Amino acid sequence: LIAEADESDASFLHLQPMVAVVTNIEADHMDTYGGDFSRLLDTYVDFLHNLPFYGLAVMCIDDPAVRELIPRVGRQAITYGFSEDADVRAVDYHQHQGQSHFKVLRDGHAPLNVSLNLPGRHNVLNALAAVAVASDEGIEDDAIQRALNKFEGIGRRFEYHGECRVSGWSTETPDGVMVVDDYGHHPSEVDATIKAARQGWPDKRLVMAFQPHRYSRTRDLYEDFVNVLSQVDTLLLLEVYGAGETPISGADSRSLCRSIRQRGQLDPIYVSDTDALLEIIGDVLQPGDLLLTQGAGNVGQLAKRLTSEVFDCRKEAL
């Protein structure tokens, strides 16, 4: 059984794993931890201490907070990452459009060449975690390599929806719009998605339709959101998806628009909801654009609605 553990409400403390993978630790869901990041770290240590004495902690040494925890684990630990001191390390990394190519180095194993059908360093890190666990479980390298090479990703994680033309564009228009949907809603996740898009398709204009998730997260990470969202070429900002929260003054999308605009790098477009976005998106997009629909709320249905209601699309491999 493989389970995704949830620190948002500290419910991962109820798990008793044999192997635990810690990918990264962010200052998110801080209401659960009284706004105290050190308390969040202590809770991760408690989670890792649920491992039996013969258990294994697999930890991303590239993440500063995770690296800080390693001496406190008290169990066998394997580290992974791009860092030179990682036990399972990626080298010779390069990305071509939607594929990541790299070599995995481990003690006691021959170098493992991997071609992953996902873009971005963050996906390479996830693959390294899988290699670390599989190697410890005794799975042969050729089986690991085949599994990674065949993995096509999961829904809403840089999910490709097709190369599309806005209805009404001339059939002679040489380039369509590449439509990608991603669930990431924390600034670090959004940043990773932007970097993957920029590295894979450096010549495309990057258009993002982003829906912040929760007023409390928008408030707590406000400046991080302003910095990250300012990196795209065109930004359509939907109103915050509250997820049951009461609106917080100054932590809404109109405020984000004003703050981003004040930086002088781009002029974001405020959009009240997905229906309103569908009405204007055709006037915003240009042939050759890469459109990212980003966030954890009902923006997840936007890419599907665009491809069925607004665009004429064809889907080919990235």
C-alpha cells in the first residue's frame, strides 16, 4: 500500500509506515501549527519516529528544511537530490520540451539513464525518490528504468490537453495554443511549473490563468505569490477559491492584481469566475502561446471546458 500522507491537519501522525518519503516542507497550513514553523518541523520528526527501528526514511536533501531534519530522524535514512552529497543523485540533467533526461548515481549500482515523460526538476526529484525506494526494496534496475520511461504522469500535474486554436481563427494560422493544466497552488509549486514551461518551451509566450486557493494561504504567502506570478507574460487572475473560508480583507485577487501591477512587470487581468474567463480568453491568446490553467479550486475544470467549448483541439504527444 502506498499512501500520500497529509500534514495539513497533522493526520499523518496516525500512520505507521515501513518507508516514509519526505519531499519538501513548506510554511503552509500554518494554522494547524499555531503559526510556528519549528512546531511543524517537530511534527515531521514525530511522524518519522512512527517508523519501526528497521524502517527507512527517504529524504530530499535539496530542500533546506528536510536537510535540517536528517540528524533528528533516528532511523536509517537515504537522501536524494541534485546535491553532491545525496545518496541517490541526479546528474547530466537536461529537458527537451515535455521530457526530462538524466542519470542516477547510487553506491553499489551502475549509473542509471532515465528518460522521464514529465518536464521540470521537481519531477526529476520525485523520480529519484521512487528510485531510492525501489532500490531498497530490491527491484532490479532494468525494471525501475522501464517503469520510469513508461510513466505518463497523472491528472492535473502538468497535464497536456492539446494543441488548440481559438474557434474563429483562420485554418491557415500555423500555430495553435498549447494547453496545460496543473494543480499546484503553493508559490513554490507554481514556480516549479513556470520553470518547467520556460525550460521546455523557451520561445512560447506564457499565459497563466491562476486561481488562488484559500484566503488564509493568500494572506500568509502574499508576497511570494506576487513574486512568482510576476514571472509569466500574461496573467489572468481568478477570484480566490475560498474552500469554505470567510474572505479576508486584502487577501483577494483584486489586491493581488494591484500589487503585481505596481511592480511594473505586467498588467494582470482580474476575472471574477471561470465563466467570465471563457468569454474573454479568445481575445487574450495569440497563436503559439502556452496556456497554463493553474490552481486547486474549480479552475481544474477550466482546461476541459476550454478544449470543449472555446477551442478546436488536437492532442499529440508532448
